[in-house]
Amino acid sequence: MKHKNCASFFQNHECEYFPCHKVENVDGFNCLFCYCPLYVLGSDCGGNFTYTETGIKDCSNCTVPHRENSAEYMKKMFPKIVERIKK
């Protein structure tokens, strides 16, 4: 599958965890944000997460950073990330 902007989409087929989440469309799985920058936003990240019994955020069921168009979403959320980091 060809993507319009290779700077906003990346797949690492050599990664032993690829894809690291269960998805229906592996061709659209984006590895660009392997570690999600939204984690710092806690419950305001917009993803599908839960909290463990010990209060740790569990993002194993979330594919927000791995969507084909995730770079656009991250750009939109960046001001919130900056504000959270400032606190």
C-alpha cells in the first residue's frame, strides 16, 4: 500500500512485535508513534484505555497512535501535551 505522505506513516516489519495491537487492517497500521505521546494526557488522550487495579494506564486495546492518519491527530493534540508538560 502506498501512502501519500511517508513522513507521517511508517511500518517496521522487522519489529518482533509488529503489529503490536490486534487490528483488522495490517496495511494501515502506523508505527510512527511506537510509544504514544498522548500517554501523558491521562484520561484526556482520546484513546481506548483502561486503568489496572494498581492505577496504571493500560493502552493495550488502543490503536489511536497506530491509525493510518495518526500524525494529524497528534498535531491536533500537541498543544494539550505541551500544557500538561508545563504543569
